[in-house]
Amino acid sequence: MSNICLVVLLSSLLSFPAYAQAASDSSIKRNHVEDIFIWKMSDELKLSAKEEKAFTDINKNLNRRRAELNKKIQDLLVKLNESGDEASLRSYKDLLLEYNQLSVNEFDSIKKLLGNKRFVSYLKIKNDLNTKLKSMLAGEKPSEKKEARVKLPPPRVIIEKAE
């Protein structure tokens, strides 16, 4: 499935009224986007059923852990605004380190599952999807690559006179 189809699918899901009403909770939206991401990766990387199951488990566990750590970080920021003591600052730093370690864990576990060649494809697809999703959320229209655009001069009309 092309990336344009994915963008259309994501935008229709996010703008569909019944979905928007049912998905008022951010965790529901996050789960739908997560499921679409897993489906897209499975399709693009041609994962077997066993690989797809392992990929889904890895992805959902990492995302769950990211959400938990993000919540702790946000809660600690409130505490830091109130006190700003050294112990809270150390805790904040520790949470940041733990959160960033998740990217390394993702790298290791997905690379082990997919192998080098498909892992490189995974990284490229993930980067493309993240870029498109961010631009959609920012309200930008999907655009062509700027390098591919060539400014052409306006057309000239040539009139030939018959003798």
C-alpha cells in the first residue's frame, strides 16, 4: 500500500465524526495509530505471522513503557515547579535516561527480530511515517519533494502564418 493511501487512511480515521467522538480519550487514539503503524510495518516488511506477533509485542510493550515514563516525567515536572530540590532533579534525570534507553531497547529488539536489511527498511519507513504524521498534525498538506520541482518558464504561443 502506498504512503499516500496511509496518509488518507490516517486522516480519515482522525476526522471521521463517530471515531472522533468515541476516541475522545487519547489512549484510544494512540492505540488506533499504534495498530495502523503495526499493520503498515507488517505489510511493508512482509512479516510472517510469527514475526508480526513478536513485532506487535515488542512495539506495544515499548509504547506502554514510554507512556508510563512520560506520565512519571510529567508528574515530576509539577513537583519540580513546586520544590525544585536536588532529589527531584536527580529523579527527573533518571527518568529521562530510562526513557531514552527505550530507543536503544527498540533498536536492539527490532534489529534482532528483523535482521540488518529489513531493520534498515524499518528505520526508513518509521522515519517517513513519523514525518508525514507530524506534518498532518501540524496541518500541512503532503507535498512533493522540493528537489523534484523545477520551475519552468511560462509557455510561449507560437503562431505560424500560412502563405
